[in-house]
Amino acid sequence: MPEGELEVLDRLRRLYRSAREAAKLAVLPILRPRRVNVCCCGLSKTGTHSLAGIFENYRSAHHPDAEFRFPLATECLQGRLDVERARKLLRRRDRLLWLEMESSALGGILIEPLVQACPDKKFVLTFRDVFSWCDSWIDHNINFPPAKGSPFAALDRVRLKVDVIRPTQYDGPLVERGCASLASYFQLWTAHNSRVLKAVPENRLLVVKTPEITSRLQEIARWVGVPAVSLRADRAWLFAAPQKHRILSMLDPAYVRETAEQHCGALMRRYFPEALPS
């Protein structure tokens, strides 16, 4: 087909896609009004799968719109994000997806423009102490190694700062298993959670510790404005690790304690003082 005709066809496809999106934006709020509008923005391995499962009676998704969000999240972590462009894109995508519950760590990375783009959206920060979270994350990566070249592998390299934070002599058990240094994980825990706590207004944020998800279902339902009986309590513990490796226990305890104090001390004392070594 001649190049000119290809350009015309491509232009027609874009016009058709734009027309479909415009129609969807116009009719969805009328045909399928939102009963709830909430985003779980915790780190992976804090219960994001579980929150998506709990809201399965609603239009719920785990890691929705990843194709659009991965590039934005990477730009954000690298300090290259055009916040106004991201805000407009997230607003449009939110209206096109028209979900009632979305659950993804990507929402936490993009929390500043997402809060601005969706002023009616509430946020749940699933939160876990740094030690159990780090062990769980490492378990997951050992059990299910991310494929080379996958979006998550590329994102992890940026958010764990593996090209900046070099392993120490004490990180042997991690390095042997293809993991980043302990400081990489601990700084990420603080950076992600601090970003969410700072960006989301208090009246739009509910902090839920991971072990308390099940016991706080009624509070979660009341806070987002849905009947408690509509939440799936049977879906409150999804995606548990099939095998636990307990890598932190293989590291020098003093090294773990000092690294936690350096990177996570203030936040741990505020939210998880009971988990700090005595």
C-alpha cells in the first residue's frame, strides 16, 4: 500500500479511537455510576492483591493500566516527570477505565499527580514493617524471578537504585541470590511510604497495617462508604509466598539493625515501634 494511503489509514484509526474514547467518557458516568472510588497505593507485598480481591464485588483491578503507568512511574522516580502532563493523562485514563477500586504500587509512585487528577478518589495505604516486608519481597523475587526486560524488572532497577547503592561485604546472601543490597530495599520502603503519607490529604487517606486488613474490614467499608457485607472477607489474604527463605535472618543482625536505623528509623518508630530490635 502506498505510503500516503497508510498515513490516511493511520489518521482514520486515531480519529476512530478518539471518537470511541470521547463517547465512553460521556456515557460511563451515566450508565455505570461509581459506587465507590478508592485506590490502594501500598508497596508490593503489603496486601495490594488482597485489597483488590476484597473489592471483587465492585469494578476492581490489580495493576490496572500498566501500559500507561510504567513509563510515567519510571520518569517520576528519575525526576523527569512532566507533572501537568501526567495529571491530565491520569485523569483521562481514570475516566476511561472507570474502576471503583484500583490497587497497585504504581499508584503510590504516581501519588502526587494522581491525587490532583482524581480529587474525589480516596486512598488506602497498606503498610507493613520494613523487616517482614523486605523478607516477603525477597521471597517473591526468589520464587518468581522477574523476566529480564520486563517492565517490573526495569522499574525495580530504578526504584531500588541498584546502579547507585552498591552491595557491601555484609550483603553476600542477597547478592548470591541475585538480589539488591539491603540498603536498596530499606530506602525504597521509606521513600514510597513517605511519599504517600506526604502527598495525600489526611481526610482522603486510610493507613491499614497489613496484618490488620481482615480485622479492619468493617472500618474500611465504613470509610469508603459501602456496606461491610459487600466486601469479600474470603479474599483478604491473596498471593502469599509459597516458600519462605528468611534471607534477613542470614545477615549480620547488627548490619540489619544499623541499616534499618539509617534508612527507616523515624518511620518505623512512628508506625511499628514493636518491630524494632530491643
